[in-house]
Amino acid sequence: MKKLLLTLVALLAMTAAKADEGMWTLYNLPQAVYEKMCAEGYQLPYSSLYESDNAVMKSVVNFSGYCSGVVVSPDGLVFTNHHCGFEAIRSHSTVEHDYMLNGFISNSYEEELPNENMFVSFMVTQRDITDEINEKGFSLMSHDEQEAFLDSLESAMSKELKAQDATLRLEIKPFYEGNKYYATTYRDFRDVRLVFAIPKSMGKFGGETDNWMWPRQTCDFSVFRIYADPKTNGPADYSKDNVPYHPAHWAKVSLQGYTDGDFAMTMGYPGSTERYLSSYGIREMRDAQNTPRAQVRGVKQDIMIRHMRADEGVRIKYDSKYAQSSNYWKNSIGMNKCIDSIGIISQKQDYERRIKAWQDETGYLKGELDFDKMEQLYGDRLEAMRTFYYWIETFNRTSEFSTRAMQISRGMEVKGPEQKPKKQYIEFEDNSEEWDEALDKEVMAALLKNYREHVSEDALPDFYQTIDTRFAGNYTRFVDYLYKKSDLMKKGRKLYINKKRFQKDPGVQYGYDLLSSLGEVRATLMKGYTALEDQERYLCAAKLRMEEDLPHYSDANFTLRLSYGQVGGFELGGQPSGYYTTAESIVEKMKKADQNVEYFAEPIMHELLSASDFAPYADATTGKMQLCFLTNNDITGGNSGSPMFDGRGRLIGLAFDGNWDSLSSDINFDARLARCIGVDIRYVLFMIDKWGHAHRLLKEIAAE
């Protein structure tokens, strides 16, 4: 009895220690987790999260497949991060009307700007279908059979769903490393328009200097609106006749703020975590994924930023590309630093020894989970994985020429009469507003040289022989030759695919060589791929069984998740971080713009943030204009734009970043250091009001 009591005490202690970690699915949130939320300050019933008509989750959206957002008005107004709206803002910008540089304010519905290929998705329902598929023999199928079965099942379930409601979409995804499968239903709205954006100086204040860092003062928000069919209030393709969407529920925006220790909750669409990953997988991530990513992007970004600072037109074209690249360049550097400084690999190895001992004692998954086999499989593919990441970072979406060459090699839409093959052609759309030739050529030449310096000779595409023999190893001359002799970059040129000119085109051959080399690397990787998938799935299953008395969440996979915790800072080296920043702190940084251009802000921003009175947006407790704040909520990529709620389900901020000291949290959540950085919703409203004078939006939002 005493032993049982001690065991229960230990389990409760473990639960308490882990409770604030986690990206929880909502439809099956463990009761123990909900009770812990209530103990920490959540004040609404269990049904308020997922089930009720005004459930909190009904205001949260998947923002265009890469971010999160929240509906904040009865007329479909959506808040997300500035960096989530970055490409939409950039795409509407010109040198004459630079909305990225100067911001954008719409004064009416008619002035709100439509965005091609942008959408928001609301999750409608989710359920576990694991037992259903296993009853059909799923667990006994091969990997290829399982994939085909799931595709067929998803199609059948989608067809049945659409017969009931044509506006719904269904997808099936694996959870817990493939030990479970959930079916999730969404409703997608495809007409989403830009409403408001602040200048880049504020939306990206601090740039890469402050990215992933604390303290932060970035006003990272943008505003969009969902439009709907005027007859049904449902999804519709863009039309000038569409009207603002009227949701049944939207988030209430709070002016009440927060204090240290207050309950805080995020909901959003975290993209990917790998917390169940083995020590061998983490070693591969550090050495064969993060290291190549950081190295190649560093080379590319140095060239990009030099061209961008020299020409405003080039900056507009590449602002979004540079931001996307640099974000995970810095993340990779920080994650590797944390992996080593925290000793994550050795911690995982210790835990795996515990699982092995438990496995030996219980016999669970005996003959299936095999740590020696796992180590061998990862070791066998390490160099191939490293080469693969160098290939991806060098050639995939890094230069317009390489992109076009691979598009041809992978197959493009063929135009022209079928009965006359010699008249059939492919043609690239004119996208000259999206890239710059001088920058493109310099990046391409530099990355070709860099690739050769970091991979083995047998991994080089065949065109490297041409570089050596015809151009004496001069990469710039090779790139100039491709641009001059290939039809790929010729504006309006039709490429007739059944003529000798096409087959001999050096750009076409370059693309074939690229994909051939990629195929060889992939073939090596695939040899042990399914076996490794099985081992990682077994490892996750063993952990779940060994700790079956504890609640567990699945790794992030860009499905709706809840994270909860408290407002508060952290200590590093004995120094407290503080948990919020103020207007005074950003003004001090702005004054250093002559030393760091990323701290530049327009005179009006200096004036607004140097005000003596910030009512009604100042914090009632501190009397300060608070800008950004910290919580210990769990966050990763995809959570950008996630609403941050207080204990009453009111919106207090938008999550936009994690902190440098916990960049390894995708694989190991460190409760001491892991923090979520959010922009205070009062800072958002302050900018909408005092800079934008967008009173129609403030009236619509009706903050309390």
C-alpha cells in the first residue's frame, strides 16, 4: 500500500511538472488537463473549448496554410501576425505605392484588397478513426498499402461529407507517430482581403537582430477580412459581389491586460514538433539538417541583403523571400546551440535506456522496437541526408533559373494541338515583378560553388563537368552562359517540346541533371525509410504504454491545438528576463537606428511612442504602454498569429515568436526556459487608432 501511494505521488508530481507543456487536441482534451487549467485560472466550462455554440475554438483559423489567426468581429475581421501577411502586403506593393514600407489603411469595404490563393479554414469537427481502420486490417498492411488505403478512405469520407454539405473538407492525418489517425473536418473561405497593415518598421521592428530574442517590441500584426457568398454567408471564390462574412462566434478583445502569473492560453495551428524523436534522429537533425540549412542560407542571404539595400525595387521583390529564409536560418543555428548546451542527445539516450529496461521487464514490443537497429539505420543514411539537405537548400526555390529548369523536368502544362506534336509547347508566365536578374545570377553562382565545397564528388550533378571543362571552374561564367543561351528566361518565349532546340537547351539539360542527382540521393534515403518510420513509431508506442497513467499529446502536425500556462518571465544566468516591454524601451532602441538599421522607425512612430498619455491602452496596474509579453505556453512554427486568451476566453495578444534560449523546444520542451512571445492586443489597437485612425475598425471590434 505504501509503495502504491508513493507511486501515485510520483505520478502526480510528474503530471504537475509537465502540465504546461503540450499542444493538446481539443475534442478529446484529457479531464486532468482541463482541471489543471482551472486550477491555474481558466474560468469557463469544459464545453467552452470545443463543444458549445460559442466555443473559443470557433474563432480560431488556419491562416492560409502556414499561420494561425483569430476572428475578432461580427463582420469577419481577422487578426494575424504582420509576418503572416507579409507576402500579401508585398504583392500589392510597388515603388510608387509601397504598402510594405508605408503601411496600408482601407477606409471602406471597397478599398480592402483581395489576395490570390489566400484562404482561412475553420475546424468544424475532429475524431479518432484508429479503431475503424484497424478493424479493416490497416495494421497488417504494408506501408504502400496503408498509404493507398488512407487515400481511398479520405476520398470516400470526403465524398460522403460533401453530399451533406458541399462547403466542408475532410482530411486524415497520423498522430502519435502513426499510432493513431484522426479525421478532421474543415470549412475553407477563399476570399480573404487585406484591411490594414502597419509599416514594416514596426511590423518587423528589430529585424533579424531581435528575431527569436527577448526583450521584443515588434508590433507584429496585420488585419484581413473574410468575405462570403451574399446569399448563403458561406465560402465562395472571389467576387466583387461577395460581402463580409458574419460568423456565429468571434473573440472578444480585452483591454484589461494581464499580471505576472495570470492564466494564459493559445489556440492555433502549430506546424511540426518532434518530441518523440529518438536520440539518433536528433543527432541527424543537428548534423545533417540544421547545419546545412544554416550554412547555405547564410551564403544566400548575404547576397540578397546587399542587393536589397542597394535598390528599393529589388527590396520589394525580395522582402518576403528574405524574411522566410532568415527565420529558419537563425532557428537552425539556435536549435543546434541548445541541443549541445542543454545536452539533449544524452538526455534522450538516458530516457531510451529506461525504455529499454522497461521493455526487457515487460516484453512489450519485443522483437520490434530495436535500438541497435535504429542506430544502424540512422548511421547508414547520415551522409545521404546531409547531401539531401545541401541539395534542397542550394537548388530548391533559391534562384528563378533553377526553379524553371526543374519545373520543366518535372512536367508542365503542354499547350498546342495534340494532333500536331511539333506545335506543342510550354510557356512560363511573366513573373518578372517577383525576381531580379542580377541578384538571381549571383546567388545561383555562389550556391553552385558552395554546394561543391560541401558534398562528395559523386553527389555532384553532371553539369559540374561542363563547369570544369568548358568554363575552367568559373561558376559566374557558367551562369551567364545559361542565361544567355537558354530559352528558359526569355520573356514570352514558347518552348516547343518536340523540337531539337528544346532538347539541346542548356537550361533544360541543367534541370534534368538536377533532378537526376536528387533521385540518386533519394534512392539512398528510401532504402531504410520505412524501417526507420516503424522504429520511431514503436518508440512512441512504448513511451505511451510505459507512462499510460499520464496524459500525452501528439506532436504538432498543423492541426488545431491548445496550449496553456501562465504569464511570466524566466531566469537566465541568474538574471530575470521581465515579462513585458514598454513604450520607453522601443524609443530607446529607435534612437540607435544610426548604429543598426533594423531599429529604424519613422518620426511619427517616435512621436506616438513617446507620448505622456496612452489612454485607454495603458495598463491599469503599471500605468505603462505595454508592447509585448511572455507566457510559458508551448509554441512552434505555424503558431504565428495564434490568439492568446485570458482565463475568461478574452483576447489579450497574438503569439509571434519563441525565445532564443529554448529553440530546441521542437524536440525537447524545457519548462524553465521555453517562452512564447506575444504582441499585446492593446499595442495592436493603439496602432490601429493613433497611427491608422481606423475608427471604423475599432468600432467593429468593440474592445472591452
